[in-house]
Amino acid sequence: MALESINPATGEELERFVEWSAEQTAAVVTQTHKAWLAWRGTTFAARAALMKQAAKVLRANADRYARTMALEMGKPVVEGRAEVNKCAACCDFYADHAEGYLADEVIASDAGKSYVAHRPLGIVLAVMPWNFPFWQVFRFAAPALMAGNAGLLKHSSNVPRCALQIEEVFTLAGFPKDIFRTLMIGSAKVDAVIEHPAVKAVTLTGSDIAGRKVAAKAGAMLKKAVMELGGSDPFVVLADADLDEAALVAAKARCINSGQSCIAAKRFIVETPVYDAFLRKFTAAVAALKVGDPLDETTQVGAQARSDLMAELHAQVEASVKKGARIVLGGAPLPGKGSFYPPTILVDVVPGMPAYDEELFGPVASVIRARDAADALFIANDTPFGLGGSVWTRDSKRGELFAAQIEAGAVFVNGMVKSDPRLPFGGAKISGFGRELSHHGIKEFVNIQTVWIR
């Protein structure tokens, strides 16, 4: 099997890589384990100095890395540059806070001295997606390395150059050889890596289908796992919301990263009294977004990452229309070269349609009418997903009470759902388990060790 890098804006092949053999892969795992044996004994100060240098490497190469993302998966280059800089901020954050997060916790007991320590586990395997090809990796790698672990990256097969450039960041920053390696393998070889005795944990960001497979394997091997999976986030507009602001944020929340985001707002649930006004403002805001070449600095919506994914998205739209949904904007792939799908709005969306029941991983919004706030809450939770959600109201206290009843890992009141190194990130229900970021994330991959001394 070859790992192919194909420009989704043109359909042209960029690069082709030969997949590693099982023997090559096992050899790299062994090398990384040897590197970890030395790395685990380094001080937080030494790790932090290298992580700060990684942040500098990222910022210095932001334009180059953003261009690679644009070419390999169609991300608008402006968004790619912002993504690289966010990775740099994450590196700085954990360089500054890891030691404090993992400090020994003294606890009084029947011992002369007792405390809880946080020891590194070893190698953490990361199975990562193409949609945020740098950020998804760094939000695992920065805390994992700062905790004294080593990292192996199995990236999505359509972004191999991004994967190699991420390894390059740690090399240029001066990290020890082999402490972070990219595995040039396809999905079929992941099980063997999880089985390797030197690999102690696995983290995956991806679909619930991929998550079930990897979590099952990790469970069978009794290895720690964190799963950050898909979402169909509700964006609830209550009758007292600021509709102008809500509509503008809604357009960004649905179409950021060309709609290919697990935490993108996908189901827009609007109370009846303001439904028509919101739909009008939302449609205007979405229609104003510029679709075009990802390398163009003015592009706001780029290409879909792969032609097969665009076809799947369009099939969901068509199936919803056949069941009674109505298209008010977009609704069909753009003609010409490349995998371009225009921002699309569906209304009259009800249960039983893909637009209601499934995750739409592209710039397609489902606008759903709610009778009142109670009905809006029911619809928001009427999904197997539970990644994020937002609620819009002029009464922040009311919004806070509403947010407490949404079944999701993160709920934002009058704001767009986003990830932030200072706050934990993860889902409920089939959107996964475990947490990334904050002190919660760095503690996922450590041995929380009790020390008792007479």
C-alpha cells in the first residue's frame, strides 16, 4: 500500500510514500522505547526548554506548514497559519505548567510520609485525523512529552507530509533522536503497534467507528486509551438571543475548516418566535462566505479533504431531501476540478433524516425549529453524540442553567465551541471518553503512583 498525498483542490497527486513493513515499524518502536528510557529521567526544566524551542520552530515555519495543510487537505491557508500558531501556544503552555500540574501531592495518612506522584507511562501511540493535522497532534504531544512520555504518530494516510513535518518540528527543536516518531503505515498495521509491549497507551481522534476499533484493541491489551470522537453539536438559539451576533457566529461555527470539524456547530435549533428572522440572517451570513483556492489568502471555505468524503456528504444531503428536508442554500458539489462543496443550509429537518440523526462532516447546516426552550433542550440531547454544544440568550444565567442540562463534554454560552489548552476537552456518549488539554489531559497518560513511607 502506498500513502498518497493528493491535492483536493485539483485532484493532482503531490507525493507518494511507500508504506513501512511490519519489521520497519517494530524497529522504530524499539528505538523510541530506548530513547524513552533516557528521556523519562530528564527534569521538567530540560523538557520545558526543548518544548519552548518547538514553539519557536512552529512560529518560524508557520507559512510553510500552513501551505502543506492547504495542499494536502484543502484547509484555507489563513486558517492553517492560525492552527500552527495555536500549536506553538500549546507548547508554551505545557512548558510553563506541566511541572505544576504533575507536582507531588502530599496527603496525610497513617504513614510518616505519603504522597501521590505522577510517573511517565512510556510510549503513547497517537492515531490522528486529517482535519486539523497539526493541532490534533500537538494537543497530545506537548503534554505527553512534558510528562516524560515518548510519542508515536500514526497520522491519517492523506496527510503524510504534514506528519513528517510534525516530526521535523521536534527534530529541529533539539529533542532526543527517536523520542517522537511518525509511523508511515496504514490503518491495517495499527493493531500490531498497540500490541507491542513497549507501547503503553493510545489516543485517537476520529470517527466513532474508528474509535470503537482502536478502543477495543487497547482494551483487549489492557492499555490506557483516550478517545476523542465525532460530534453533531447543537447550536441553540433561544427567543431572547441577540440574533445578529448569533447568526454571524453560527456561520463561522458551521463552516470553519470548510465544515470539517468534530466540534463545528451542526444542528441549529431555533425557538419558533425567532426562527424566521434567524434563518434569514444566518443564510445571508453563510452566503457571504468565499469558497475558493485554499492557497488564496481571502478564501474562507476551501476544498473538502477527499472526493469520497465529499460524495458521502452529498449523499447525506440527498437522502435528507428525499425524506422531506428543503435546501435553501447550496446543496450540490461545485462544477470543475477539485472537491468543492458549497456552504449548504437545510430546513424542515426532522428525525429519521441523515441531517438530523448523523454527523454531517462538511459545510452543511441543519436548521431545526423548536416550539420552546424545553423542546430545544430535548432536540439538543436527541442524539447519540455528546461532544460540544452552545446556547444563545441575552440572559447569561438562564444560559448557564440551560447549558447544565446539555449532555456534552463542553458547552458554551453565547460563544462558539473551541478547544483551549487551559480547559479540558473531550466528549460524552459516543463522542468518546477521557480528556485532552488542561491538567486533566496531561494526567491521562501518567502512572498516578501512591508513595507510603513509614
